[in-house]
Amino acid sequence: MFTNRYLQDAFKVPLVIQLTDDEKCMWKNLSVEESQRLARENAKDIIACGFDVTKTFIFSDFDYVGGAFYKNMVKVAKCVTYNKVVGIFGFTGEDHIGKVSFPPVQAVPSFPSSFPHLFSGKDHLRCLIPCAIDQDPYFRMTRDVAPRIGYHKPALIESSFFPALQGETGKMSASDPNSAIYVTDSAKAIKNKINKYAFSGGQESVELHRKLGANLEVDIPVKYLSFFLEDDAELEHIKKEYGAGGMLTGEVKQRLAKVLTELVERHQVARAAVTDEMVDAFMAVRPLPNMFD
């Protein structure tokens, strides 16, 4: 979301954020009501990142799908065969039909005509989609279909996932709270997770570490600092000193804990200030003033 915030600030562009509450309902075996509740909670975390309400429209699939949006869904659906969607997404005969029918829902926010209240008469606009790399199949499909139904192909900026604290071979999992740092974690929890679970590329002893230095390719604290430490000069200094043995693992972990604690605490303050009325304002179907200033 911080990438989206940067792009909005830098280019003064309208931003549309899709909350795929229907997808969560189908893939995670949640009720419709629980999926909708979680979507609004997700919206609060998104809003806390500091988006401009005058240039941002957040929508829930359950609430918004219909009208022009649904017409585009049907156009996309008619262009994708069952064999192709099985090949792209790996669906099997055991998957329910909701999963098979979902890809057009995620595809059509790429097209301005899906949002007539925002982009009426501006179907020529091009769409840039910042997304995680696991969403790539949806938009490869979309790029294939778009010219066939008279629309521009969307462009993508794809981000990689954070590695699990336990290392590149591990995986972040909701069932293992120690595999990741959460925006709800306390300063004490952040420090404990980093010290106890963040995989280190340092050596087994101080003497050996001073001699050989850290293996930065596997060191999770350094990887996390590469994401979150804004001072590039400091980051390069840490890499140089740590890689040469001048800094110890404990020092690097301590710096990471400080960086993440400050970030999480800022987010928690901003999140606490987001009201239901603010969520309603971002999700209201209305023209956005100054969209193209």
C-alpha cells in the first residue's frame, strides 16, 4: 500500500482499491458476513496509510459489482475458455464453480468503463496495477483479453513477498504468529520476534564472525532493513560493516527492531484515528473532485 500511496502523491492520480471480500469468502471458507466485516477492517488499515480521499475510491466486490462493472465481467468471461482458466489457475474438478467464475471480477477494475461515476467519457485512460507477484496470473489473463474487447492492456508493478522471519525457505503463515511482524504487534513483541526468530547470517561465535563476517544473502534482518530503512547510506554502511564482521548480529537486530517499532507505532496511531465514517467516505460511490489536476 505504501507503493500506491507514493504513486498517488508523486503523480496526483486517481486510485481505485478493490477489496475482494468475495474471494476471501470462496477461498478461505468464511461466511459472507465475516468476509464483509474483514474487508472494512482492511479498509481502515489502508486508509491509515494516508491516502487522499479526494482521489481515492475503495470498493468491496459484494457492494459494488453490477451495472457497467458486471457488463465488463461478462465481456471478459466470454473470452476465456474453461481449459484456459484451468491452465492459468490450476483449478481441479474438486474446486467449486465460484473459484472458476472469479477471475473476471479481479480483471475488470483494469478498465475505466467499469467505474462510470469516476471515468465517464474517459475510457481511453490507461491503468497501472501495483500488486504482489501472486496476482500475476489474473492480469496476464487480463492483458490477453483486453484488446479483444476494445480496451488497453493494464501495466503492472509487481512486488515480491517479505521472507518469513525464519528464513527464505520458510513461509509467512497466519497459523504461526512468529513468522512475521504484524501491524498490531507491541514494541516488546517486535523486539522478541526479531531477537528470537529472525534468521541470522552471522557466524557461530564472535571470533569467527569478526574474521568471516555475515552472509548477507541469507540474513533476514538485513533483508528487512532493505525494505524498511529509508536512509540508503545507513543501509549500505550496515551491509558493509556487518558483511565484514565489524557489526554483530545483535546490533543489526537492534536497529531493525527500532525501525519496525517506529513504523508500526505510527501506523497504530493512524489506524486508531480511522472512523467508520471515514471508511464510508472512501467507499461512497461519488464523483471525485480534482481527479485530473
